[in-house]
Amino acid sequence: MSTTKNNLSGRFFYINKDATPDENINSRMYPMDELLALHMDDATSLHITFEDAGVGDHTVVDISIESGKGREAIKEVVDAMNSTQQIVTLVDRAKQQSVISYWNKGGVAVEQGSAGTFALSGALTVASHATISGNLQVNGELGFASHRVTAATDGLVLTGAHVGVVTVDTSGGKIDLTLPEIDGNAGMWYKVILIGTGTESDIRTFSSENKIKGRIIFWGDNQVPQTQQDADADLVTFLSDATIGTVLDFWCDGTFWNLHGIGAAGGGFDKTTLTQES
């Protein structure tokens, strides 16, 4: 058994939401082949959604019908689409006409959707790039493949899942971190930012490898830099009174964890130390 899809090209739905006779300002037509969905928003509200060629990305026509007659009303719209009628009157309030026999002669609303507006209940992956022209509201966690933010917890062993910014707050207790092993991790990087102090905390290499090479530069009030540097360290320590805002950039070249750190001297340039523990 075969079925033939009716041709919707060049066929239209007509709507006039204004009840005033001879009023044309609210008359409009929508191509049938731009219909996206028909659904009941509640017991008496039938939503008919069209793809938009204008500023928004969709238009919703809200038609008030008799309570509990959503299935029947939707069937009448579909039957009209399966006919050969070129122009189908969804609603004409001025003439009190509608292809929907269950229209309750009530109000009709036409709502413009905002460009790019959509609801997402699952995950969204952007392979290349995305542009947001307005505001982005996120209710929950927002992560980026190359610029995610991790709030460190004590004993955290950093992995590829943490590549990006790692914040450390020791005001509520120690936050010790461990860098991944060198082998197989070339290209990994972490920007560790101290956002709260109070408890001495460490950043160690994997298995105490003496593989941290670099420096931490501290700027004092007189703008004269003081530097701690090492070529084979395995430990960075935030003392309990380390300066909030100290930033440590680690990146792995396959041989070393290269380190470039910067911060304010505060009470002394030794409040964040770079040493070889073993």
C-alpha cells in the first residue's frame, strides 16, 4: 500500500485576529509548508507554530478552542492540509469563520519567537564556534572544551577533564592538588588561581617527579619584581597568608611541567614557594 504526500507548495493558511469588520492590519497568511508543529498548550489553547523568514525564528498562532477538543481540532487542520484547497482560513474573527469547528470564537494571539531562542533539556555540543548576540542564561554548570573552570577540592588529581582554569580557596581548609604524570600528557595546561587563603596547601607532581621548571614573579609596592625559580622542582606551596589573586600557569611539553606564576608580594615574596621536596 502506498501513500502520496499532498503538495503544500503555494498553499496558505489565512488568519485575521482582529474582530473589527473590514480591518486588514492584522490579516496575514502563512505558507503551509512552513508549518512546524501543532500542539495543545493547555485544555483550550491550540498552538500552531510556523518557521519564520523574518527577524524571529518562529511564529506561534494561539487559537482558543472548546475544552478537551484538542485532538479533533488538530485533525481538522491536518485534513485541510490534505485537501487541495489553496487558501485555508484558520481563523477570521471579523467574519467568525474557521476551518476548526471547535474554535470557541474567542481571542487569537500571534506571537513572534526570538531569533535563536530554544529550550534544551540535554547536552549541547558545538563542534566549531557559536555566536551569541544577546544574553546567555545558564541554570547549572557551564563548561568549555578548552576553557572550563574547576573549583578544586582537597586531594584532587588533575586530569584532561580539568584542563583550563582551576580555582583554589584555602579559607575553609587545605586544598592539595596533584599534577598528571608527564608521559602522554604533552599539551595539557592549567591556570591555577588562588581565590581564598587561610590554610597552607600544596601542588605536587605525579609520583614526586622533579619536573617543574619555571618561575614565580612577585610584584611589590615599589614595582620591583622578586622571583622564585627552579629547574627541577616538584612542589609549589601556597602558605596560609599567600596573596589572593596569585596565578600559576602550568603547561606540559612532554618533558617538564613549565611554570609561569605571577602575584603580589604582600607580606613577602616567599608566601608562595617553588621547591624540590624530594
